[in-house]
Amino acid sequence: MEISHICPFYYPHIGGIETVVKEISEKFVINNNTVNVLTYNYNNKLSEYSRINNVNIFRFRKKLFGLDFFNNDSLLSYLLRNKIRSEIIHIHNYHDFPSLYALNQKNKKNKLIFSPHYHGSGHDLITNCLEIPYKFIGKNIYKKSDLILCGSRYEKNNIIKNFNIKNEKIIVQNWGVNLEKINDAKAYNTKDDLLLCVGRIEEHKNIHYIIKSLQYLPDNYILLIIGDGKYKNNLFQLINKLNLNRRIYFIPFVEENELYRWYKSCKLFINLSKLESFGLTVIEALAAKKHVLTSKNSALEDFKYLPNVTNIDTTISSQELASIIINKSTEKINKININKYSWNNVANNIMQIYNNMI
């Protein structure tokens, strides 16, 4: 079978969608499938074509400025001028234009699968405003796709509510993590009580709430933030204001094995994001046998019934959050079975979905 994924970015760009596409693609090629990824050329510095772990990567340049929109976006130009000859075309991310462009590829010889990674709203006031007119165009992606593949019940319910899509057109398949690599990772020898956050640094991730709570925690508690993003300077300003420079550390990027070692090293993993369609980092932390604090405002709420997960309201005070952090970071870890989240199981399930459609 030939499968083509269309997504805004791909490895080495780091993010949840990028991880999903990379992991399932590399599992598919092991079983003699041909897999292509059509994506933007991050920073326009990578090769237009590359082959990573037997996955074909086609990268397209995109200029941010200029009046000639058609020629500024070479992915749009390619999709409008050419037909992809794959049996399965799997498009990702409602919140970016490639999914919209990919509708031109639908025909009688293929099946169009759409994974929206839908948050339910924009990341800030500007994107929230843009979501309103975009919805009138974006709803066509849901209507014209043969199947909608969601990462969580939360995402599915939001799509049904906001786009009036029939329940039977949507399948929920939780995304996965590298259970074997996380199990094999060795913790660093850290003396302090380490709190860990992983992901893009955006305002909706609510990392500033965690920083504010740190002033009410004992000095042996330190915070490590792995990731980068446009809200980073705002966090620096807050850290300076609270005089917490010596207790908060940033690492913009780490390799996969190093990331897993940090999971193993922390006392508590925290993800208080208010916009998530699944929450890969939560499962990674659980696989590392750690307690996890999550918010009630997104797909992270789906994890509240799992052992070692505490779901909290982000409107609580910094003092209350600090108290919860102390309690959970010292609490005994309960046994948990998360084998269903292994990428092998996830990829096998998705391949079965593909096979049932063609």
C-alpha cells in the first residue's frame, strides 16, 4: 500500500503532530508499505527531498510575505497542479492550510483520512478571531473527508458539536509513545526535586502558572522547561520579576533519548495546557512512572481516570497549586498498564483502519 501524509511540518521540527506522523510512518514502512510525507520546509534550510528511516520526505518552500500567494506557497502550488497516486491520503491539522489544500486530491481511487488535532479554539485572541471566518471554509475538510481520525474523545466531541459531523464518521484512536525506549532510559543523578514541563512555549500552555507557584515551594524544588516558543520572553520577564532565575532552567531542544532521561529524573510532570487534542507528554510521563498534573480544560481531562494523574482547575491560587505539587511529588506511584499506547499497537490499529477502507 502507498500512503501519503500531508502535514504542516515534520521531523526535525518538534511537536505533537510531527511525532504522530513520524512514528506511524516509520512503523508502516517496516511492513513493506510505501510512505510519503508532504510538508513545509522548516526555515527553508532542509533538502527538498530526503529519506529518513525509509520514509520519503518532500519539503516545500513557503514565503511568509508577498502578494503572489499561489507562488509563495509551493505546497499549495504542487497540490493544485499534481495528483498524488497513493491509495491512502492522510491529512493532519485543521489549524493550518495544507489540510484545506489537500481536498483537491480526493478522487475515486483513493481514500482521504483527516486527523484534525482539533483544539476547539485558537491559541490567542487573534487566532480566535480568525477561527470564525475560517470555520466556514475549514468545515469542508470534515465534510469531504472519507473518515475523521481523532486522538481523543474530547477532540471528537468538540468536532461533533462545532461542525455537526455524524458520530459514525469519526473514529477515536489514541496516539502513542515509545514505551520500550522510555523503560530503558536511565535517570540523571539530580539532587533537587525536579518539576518538568515539555512542549512548545505558548501562552495557552499555562507554564506561567507553574512559575508563579514556585515562589511558594521550598528551595529544593526546581523547574525544567524543555521546549521553545514565542511566549518564552514573557516567561523570562516573569522569572526576573519573581527572582527565580536560579530555580528555573530552559532547554530548547533535546534528543529523544535525553528527553526520556529527564522524564525519569523528575519528581513530577506538569502539563496545564488549556488547548490539547490529546496529550502525548502525559503518556510519556506515565510510562516513566511519574505522577502527572493536568488541567481540566482540554483533552488532558480524558486522563483523569488513570492512576497517577491529578486533574486540576487552573483558576486555583499559586499557593494552592504549590501545595498540590508538594503532595503529588512525594506520593507513592501506583501500577499502571499503558501498553495500548505503544506505537506498535497504535500503528497496527491505524493500518487496520486503512485496510478496511480500500
